[in-house]
Amino acid sequence: MRTQWTGAGKGREAKFKHAKTNKTTTGGVTMAVHPIIARYMTANVTKYDDPRGWGRWTSVVIHSKTKTVIIGTYGPTGTGARAEVGNKTIWHTQLASMGEIRAEERETTPKQQYMRDIGECIGKAREEGYEIIVIGDINIPLNRDKEETEQWREMMRAHDMYNPMEKQWPRENIITFPTQQTCIDHMWVTRKTINRGAIVKMGVWKEVGSVRICNVCTL
């Protein structure tokens, strides 16, 4: 990463933030922030991280000409998940933890709980005057007619957030692998951030050695 992404020996330092999963030793989300953006990063801000400590997302706060919260996320993927701990998947671990949530805040599945919780987190940041960038794998099939798909889209529209690739290619079925007919990673960005030209690349794919880099969008 330091050689191919930030440039080795150039005095540049990326910053990293990690959210670990609850009650497990696997999974979680790590964000790497390039030095060009990292110099504007506000240290030790956790108020927009996963409030339940389940490692579903982490966040960084950027203060430059605008105030921006960048959220890196990996949503729960269901009972077929491969991220197993003993005989339990991450899905089962989150499902068990949902029993500790107050009834008025509890949803029926980890997926529904994820959408509710991240939506409230985005809403809080928006109320506090931040632009938002959400990037990652939400494990919701956007090109399929499912209830959870429409729920996610409605939530994004409510926060004035859009998928730049869908806006650029509205009639294209954007996929990562032909065999899966879906796109693994996505980015949603507030309208103001798109309009000021913050997205400079979209749909860029390359491989560096054994590392696959899927540049959904580049700021």
C-alpha cells in the first residue's frame, strides 16, 4: 500500500481507522485515508462510528473547505456468511446481540438493524452540517427488486445522497463479476459534494500484484 498508493520514501503517511466486530476475532472494517486527505482529518472522532460496537462501519471526519464525514462500511450478509467464529457467523452474532437492544430500537434482522442504525448515524451528521460519503459493501443487491433495496434507496434519497456511478451510467447494469450480476462495492455522496466536482474518477479497475483494487470512485 505504501509503495503503490502513497509513494514509498516520500514522507507521506496514510492514516488508518479500524472498527472491530463484537465478541469475535474476525471481521470488522478498516479505512485507509490517503495523505492528501489525511492532513485534513480530525483525530479521535468516534461519534459517527457504529454505535453498537459491531464493526459494521467506521468513519473519519474531514475539515477543509467543507465539513465531511466519510463512512466505510460492510453490511451484514445473511446466514450464508463465511465469516465464521466457531459455529457462529457474524450474522448470528449480531442476531444474538439484538436481544440486548431496547424494544423501541430493535428491528427484526441484522440487515434491518444495520439500515436503521447507519441511517440514524447519517441523519445525525447531516443535522450537524456535514456532507456525507458512504463507501463499501452494504450487501444489498441494488439491481434486484427487493424490499431492502427500495428501503436503502429511500434512505439515501431522504439524505439527498446519490450513487455517482448510477448517475453517470443510469441505463447500465454495473457489475463487478459477470457470474454474480451485481456490483460488490458502492459509493453514495451528498448532492453538494457531487456538484462541487469532488468525484474525479469512476469505475476504475486495476490489479497491483496479488492485490485487487476496485476504485468505485476517486475523490
